[in-house]
Amino acid sequence: MKRTRARITAVDPVMRRRRRTLAVTALAALALTACGSGQPDSQGERGATADAVSARKDAAFTKMLDEVARECPPPGTKRESPAAPKGEAPTAPVEAPPGATVEPPPGGAVEPVAPTTGPEAELDARDWCAGVQHEQRVAEAVLGLKQPDPAQVRKTLNGLGYIDERIHGLKRSGAVTKFVIDLRDKGGRLCLDGTANGELTEVETCVAPADGQFNIANIQR
């Protein structure tokens, strides 16, 4: 019987390495293709999530503004000075003489008087009314901080519903922390200008341009 012998052919080591390199390269290419095909989807998902979070924050901020101004006049309402008796000119507020004691009105309530001059006079009735409310709530909250550094002030303002996108110029300057809040809404021009040092807190209404990006350099104090 004739035996069949298998013929073994020697393989060149160089060719063997080349084949192995080609196989590894092909696998790497397939892996990169698979990763690359999923990358746009991942970035798109992250972008959509960030947009959703931003939209929720904006909605919560707008809701807070509406809540603070719920008892104020509608947007665009012009402020009117108290009417004078028919045939008489409006009289200016009478100031108490130096050293005189001013008796508070019955019940202790003090009705804020809208300014007739200065930047605040440019605000409509809604902005001026809402500004009084914002001044009080921000001043009371910041005044409660023992060490009102920028981080603590930001945390306090966030807790009140003021989002980071509306907080500007938050920084330490000497012994005080300064900040400005953009409260423009429904065509208004309202903003707040505040300083805090743990003992003395000042929060005042300021006026910003109705349109365009908020810029501290353009506000009127």
C-alpha cells in the first residue's frame, strides 16, 4: 500500500509576522469603527440632557419671578404719582425738620414710596413693585450669613431661586462680597445691586437695558 505523506512547508517568519500584524490592524479598525459610530449619539444625548436641565432651571426661575411679583401690576404698566386735588399742583413730599421724631403710621406698616427721580424712576410699575420684594428677600437671606464669601452668597441666592446665569460680578472686594442679579423679565429692566460683609448688607434696585446681553458696565445705580 502506498503511503501518503503530508508535505510540510516551512513558513517564512517574516511573512508570519506580517499576517499577524494585518490581523491586529483589521481588528483595531473594526473597534474604532464601532466606537466612532456610537460617539455622536453619546454626545447628542449629553447635549440633550444639558438642554433639558437648562430648560427646567429657566422655567423654575421664571416661576419664581412670577410668584414674587404676583401682587404687582401687569408688565408695562406706567407708574402714576398720587393725584392732587382738582385745580392744585402736586406737592412734593414734606421732610421732617432736623432732630424731629417721625411717628410711624398706625399698625407699623410703611408703604414704600416710588422715586420720582434717578434711575429707578425709569422702571415701570411692575418692575418697581417687584424690585421692592426682591430687595427684601435677598437682603434678609444674605444678612443671615456669618461669613458671606462668594461661595456662600451664591449658595444662598441659588436657594432663593436665582440661577447662576442671572448672577453677575460675584466677587470678594476687600471686606465685602459684591453681586448683581439680572431680573429682566417680560420686557422689564430690573436688576439688583448688592454688597455684604456679615454686619452690613445693602441690596438696592438698579436699572439695566431692556435688550441685549446683560453687562454690569451698562446698569444704572
